[in-house]
Amino acid sequence: MSLLEIHNLTKHFGGVKAVDGVSFAVDTGEIIGLIGPNGAGKTTCFNLISGLLPPTGGEVSLAGESLGTLAPYYRARRGLARTFQNIQLFSGMTVLENVLTGCHQRQEVGGFRALWPGTKVRRAEAHAEAQARELLELVGLAEKADFAADALAYGEQRRLEIARALAQEPQLLMLDEPAAGLNSRETEDLMTLLTQLRERGITLLIIEHDMTLIMGLCHRVVVLDHGQVIAVGPPGEIRRDPRVIEAYLGRED
Ligand SMILES: Nc1ncnc2c1ncn2[C@@H]1O[C@H](COP(=O)(O)OP(=O)(O)OP(=O)(O)O)[C@@H](O)[C@H]1O
Ligand SMILES: [Mg+2]
């Protein structure tokens, strides 16, 4: 069964059809690339899938259940996590604290009970911290756990954002241009990390302009242009598809 199913998803901003009848599915364990020229509607698709924007029409289902109008927080609890094209970290917090904000979504002893921290709360907190430190280790930031998040280099901030998303224990992780601004060495490290995540059973949906990453990692690629899917297939086929080449090179000639 597909993990994520998108059916006829549509988003209009006034006269702009940012997403225009998009349908595709992502199977459990797949790494899917979502590519297309600037303004094709990729980020808007992510905003619709994660519930940040209400769609004009269409439907998103996760593990066979329609997400309807569910708010982002509840989608996260069902196993959807994402990162942002423009990194969104809590700049006043440390690296570790940023990851913990992801863990807290899973903690069921917050709120009222946390005002009188008993054994259960303390145990949950210790568990969350151990989990956060393990994730920092995974993304190569263990030594910087106590640094201020905004003191990190750009590439490190990208990895921190991934660690925070992983703290939600997602089934599906959606990454919006994770390699943007990274040098080729950092991109290679990122590809290694993403391969490890897949080996841990996480399904990945990746928006990316870096074709080395897309071609090197993805099982299938979905290509958007002007809000519509113009091609779906394995990377080798996509690279030779005349419609895809035309979308990237422009139509003037
Ligand atoms: N909140 C908004 N209000 C109005 N128009 C929007 C809004 N968000 C996106 N758009 C428009 O929708 C279209 C798709 O934008 P989107 O950001 O989804 O593209 P993208 O494929 O992610 O592009 P890029 O590769 O540059 O990130 C663009 O024409 C954009 O200007
Ligand atoms: Mg975008």
C-alpha cells in the first residue's frame, strides 16, 4: 500500500494556479524526488501535504487515511515531518533544545502534570534527551549540543533541522531543498545521512534542484511544471524525458 497518496491536489492564489490537479503516490521505504523549475509549485505542495495551507481542492491520505483538514500538529503525530526551504530553527535556543522541541510532540506527560514533575515526567524528559542526543550524533552535531542554534554554520543548521524533524519519529520525512547552500562535500555527507534514514525505515520525499542528489538517491522522481505533474519515473528516464528537458530549458525556441 502507498504511504502517501495525493489525489488531484489544487491550490490557487488568486489567479495563480500554484498547484493544479497534482496526483502521485509514495510507497513505504521509497525515496521520491519532487523537482521542477522555480515557481513550479513544489513548496506549495509541501505546504498542502503538511497542512500549513488549506487546499483549493483535492485530497491527501497517509497510510490509507484521508488527512482532511487536520492541522499540522496532528499530521506530525500521524507521522509526517518536514523541513523548510528557508531554515526555521528556534534561534534563541541551543542545538539540543531545538531537537527536544521535536521530541515533546511525543511526550504525553506535558502540560498540567509538568507543573509538578514527578518520576514519570522526569523519566520522560530523560528519555527525550537521550533520544535527542542520539539524533545529534546521527547528524554529526553531538559535540555542538550546547551551542546556540544560530551560532552554527549554515550546513550544520540544515542538519539540525533534519534532527528536529526526526525527533517526531516520522514515517514520512519531507525535505525542502536540503542541499541548498551546501558545498559538494556537505552534499555528499547529506546523501549518506539520507541513505541511513532510509535504512532505518523512513520514507523520504525530497524537493531538490541538486541533480547529483536526485539522480544518486531517488527511486522515482516526480516532475512539476506550472503546478502540474509532467513526468513520473526512475531518474534515468526522467533525465532523458523531452518534456522535462523543455520545462527546464524554457519553451521560447
Ligand atoms: N502564499 C502565496 N501567495 C501567493 N502566491 C504564492 C504563495 N506561495 C506561492 N505562490 C506562488 O505559487 C507559485 C508556486 O510557488 P512555490 O513556492 O510552490 O514554487 P517552488 O516550485 O517551490 O519554487 P522554488 O524552486 O523557487 O522554490 C509561484 O508562482 C509563487 O509565486
Ligand atoms: Mg520552493
